[in-house]
Amino acid sequence: MSVVRSLAEYRNGGLFVDAGVLTLKDPDNAGLQFDVGSELVVEWRAMTVCLLDALTERYVFSPLFRLIQIS
């Protein structure tokens, strides 16, 4: 696997929210809807990609991961 691409989709961002890794700066925004171009959504998506990239570096390129064969 030479290149891994992350997607800033709601499922990936939701995983980080559920795990407590991503939290809202303003808790009052919880439950509100925002436009996809809003600062909150853009920041969430950017942080999701950064976190996925960090996980990729830590796990996908680790020696243990190389033992897994994907067909």
C-alpha cells in the first residue's frame, strides 16, 4: 500500500466525536445544523483528515500492519 487517502466524511468525523477525540469549541452548538461551508464544518473536516493521516502513519505503516494480507 503506497498511498492511503482519508475521507472527511461524517462517519470518520463521528468516530472521533464518539471517542471523545473531537469536541465542539462551543458546546451550545451541539444538535444544531450548519451549512457545509460553515467554519465549524470546514474545521471538523480538516481535523478529521489530520487525525486519519496521523492514524495512518502510526498503524498502516507499522511493521505489524505489514503482516496483514489484503486481497
